[in-house]
Amino acid sequence: KAFGENHAEIAKSLKALATQLSKQRKFAEAEAELRRAIKILEVVHGTENHIEMELFLDDLCVTLAEQHRDKEILPLGERMLAMQEKEYGPDDIRVAISLRKFGLVHYRLRHKNESEQMLLRALAMRDKLNDPSEDAQFQLADLLQDVWNHFQSAQQYELADAHIERANQIWKGLSGKGMADANYALSIFNIGNLSERRGRLEEAEERFRKAIALCEGVPHSYTSPVAHYLNKLGEFLEKQGRLDEARASFEQALAREEQVHGKGSAWLGRTLKNLSAVLRRLGMYDRAEELAEQALAAHEKEPKPNPNDTALYVKNLALASMGLRKFRKTEGLARRMLAIREKSFGPNHHETGAACFDLGYLFYQEQRWTDAEPFFQRALEIWEATLDAQHPMIASSLDFLGQIRLQADDYEQAESLLLRALAIRDKVLGRDHPDTANSLNNLASVYLAQDLFEKAEPLLLRSIATAEKSPATNPGQLAASYCNLGALYFNQQNYEQAERLSRKSLAINEKAYGPDSPELRQSLWNLAAALRSLDRVSEAEPFEAWN
């Protein structure tokens, strides 16, 4: 009323209104007010590139970023940079700040060349300014970390290492200031992630532990991410089969999070899920199921839980319940997971294929072969249409389909499917991978069923040698190979060897699953048969009684 619609004061009021809307996360409404404000300034100044628009454009970029509309940010960034270079000169610190900001937008959009040019130009400008102030050093270290991110994602590791080392030296120099220590820990943690991807496992573990140690002294006011680092260390250890150490790391992370956020908080979901999964692998199914229930409940407390994440939490609970042989509950969870995937991705997406595979696996565990087969077949068809022809998941579906055909005494089809699975795993995962060992064992089972011992024996020997070398081997898989080789020798009337291998199989299964698990049945049966054939009937009878 006082100034009319097209006045600079109206634009400022619209900008202030947009700020309040953004605080309420009403980004689309904030965007509309900012665009209206910018149009007013264009009328007021008679140009699209007056410097007064700088902060308005900056706020508009932020609202677009919050809406994940990075492509729309780039032309606004070009306008801002043109204004700043004209008004302040090409070497001004404000230009360097914008170069970093828009270089990161290019990075998110995978524009490698543009990202590199902008980030390195911003770095050169900061080096030229050589500002020793604390704030400037913080910003320089952050920029160096961004450059490191760019080079490591491009697999230019020597350049990445050089820049992150500079950042670390700056964080060390600022040691004792909470945010500097937190950023130094983050830098060390990121190097650990890179070391893991490069296969430098000892170095990765050392970095993860150092990041955790650095965070111990960071005040909570700086939102110390120590629980996140403990979670990552646990995941790292679990991948190597170091389950007890992984469990300890997850338990420490959970204790930290409960101390900060309270029990039952939505923040606890990931840690509860991880701890549940490792306890399941340790055979502690009751506790695993309890924590999986808590993890799902915590996840569902999030304001807008991601349905794809929900499917993972549901799957984790389903696996724990399956371990307790609660098949009806597990089936309900697996069908819920499939429904989520189909709704989120459609019927022919590879994630939907994964949910089909999981449901097939449930029925397979129940020995419901005719129920399992169509789900494995659907998973295979989806993955063959959406994934690379040599993808390991295709091999997994072929492997299970082959085992189902074996149960139906369809040896020809079983052999064909299992040979395809083995060929993929040999080529993609390598001869020393535990999944390759599993394929060898399953193919040997086809030959054993036909008394083709000369074909089965070399496969089983290779399977055992491979499985014994890998720390990631599922103990049940190794036990199965020993069990099958023992059966082979039994059929060749080599009862001493059959006894020895059956005992090894039994010992592995007892350690992995406990003394009363159904997983022991075949090993016990084979051992009893070998002992009886050696005329050691009194020794055989307790094992027969258990069965």
C-alpha cells in the first residue's frame, strides 16, 4: 500500500517471508515468494543481473536444492557468478564461495569436468588469499575435503590422498576446537571408507577406530557422530566374519544412541537392525527377533519413513523369525515386503525381483519346493531383463532353481541350471569366493544323486578348499561340503574317511547352530551310518536316537 507492488522493500519482505516458510520446510511456497521478489528487483533495476539480487538468488538455490532440483540451480549459479565477478572482481572470496557451492551441484549431477574446474579454481583462490584466520582455515579444510571427494569418486586416488592430507593437517592445527575435532574425525572416517573400497582392510579398520577415538572428546553440542562410526565399524567387521567383534561395536553404538536420544527413539532403528542381524548370524534368534521388532518400530516412528527402507526392516525381522521356524509369521512379513516393492517400483523392477527371491527362499527353507519355484523363476526373469547377464543375483536364482529341480529328481535340468550359476560366480566373484564354493557343492550333489562319484569328488574337494580359505564362508555351507564328501566316501565303502568328515561336519554345525538344531540331522545320520558300517554299533546308537 505504501510503496506499490514493484518496490525493493516489497522484495525484501517477500525474502523474509520465504525464509520463514523454509524454516517450516515449505520449500515450494518459499520458492514462489523468492521468484516473485526477483521479478520485482528486475523491474526496479531494469536488468536481470543487478548485485542486489545476489542473496535472493542464493536463497532460491537453497530452496531448489532442498527439493532435489539441482539441474534448475545451475543457470541461477551462472547468473550469481557473473554478478559477483563483475561487482567484486574475479579473485574475491565471495566468488570462491560460490564456485565451491556450484561445483558441488555439478558433483551431485555427475558433471565431472565442471565440478573439478570449479572446485580447483575455488581452491586456487583460497590459496592465493592465504587467510590465516580460524574461519578461513575451517572453510579451506572443508573445500579440500570436497576436492578429495571429487577425486576419490573419479578413482584418482593419488590426487585424492594429497588433498585429504592437507585437510587433515589443518584440522590437526585447529585441534581442541570441537567442530575441528569432529571434522578431523569425519575426514579420517572417509579415508577409512576409501581404504575399504580399495581393498586395504587393515588400513580401513585403523582409520575407523581412529575416527571413533577422536570423537570421544567431542562435546555433544557438536552432535558427535561416534555412534555412526561404531555402526560402520560393526558393518565392516561383520563382512569379514568377525561376528563377536561386530556385535560389541553395535552394542556400543546402541548404548550411545540410547544415552542421547532415549530408548525407543526413531534414531535407534539402524543400530537395532544391525545388532539384530549379527545376533541372528550368531544363532541367537530369540534376541535377534526381539531387536528386529524394536528396529522396525523405531523406523516406523520416523516422520516419513522411506518405504524402501521399511522393506529392509521387514526383511530383517522375517529372517529372525525364520531362524525360529515361525514360518507363518515369516511368510506374512515376506509378502508385506513384496507388496511394498511392487508399489514403490512396479512389478518388473529389480528390487521387486529381490522381494520375490526372498519369498522363494522362505518357502525353500520350509521345503515347500512347488511354492518356492515360481518365486525364484519370477526373480530370475526380472533380473535377466533388468541386470547385467553376469550379475551374481542371477546366479543365486539359478542356483536355487537348480536345487529345486534336484529335489524333483530332474537331474538334467538341475545340472544345466547349476552349471550356469557356477560359470557366473567363477567369472564375476572369482574362484575363491564362498558363493563359488557353494555352487561347487550343489553341483556335486547332482552327481552324487546319480552315483557319479568321479564327477562329484573333485568338485567337493575344491569347494572345501575354497570355503576354508574365506573368512566370509557360511559355516553351514562348509559343513554341507564335508557332509557330502563323507557320503561319497561312504558309498565307496571308505567308512573311516566317511566317519572323519561326518564328525567335522557335525562339529561345525553344532558350533554354528547349537546342539539341538535341525541343521545337525544329516551329519548325525551320516555319522551313525559310518559307525554302524565299522561295527561300532554302540557308538552309532546315540546318534540314531537323536534323529
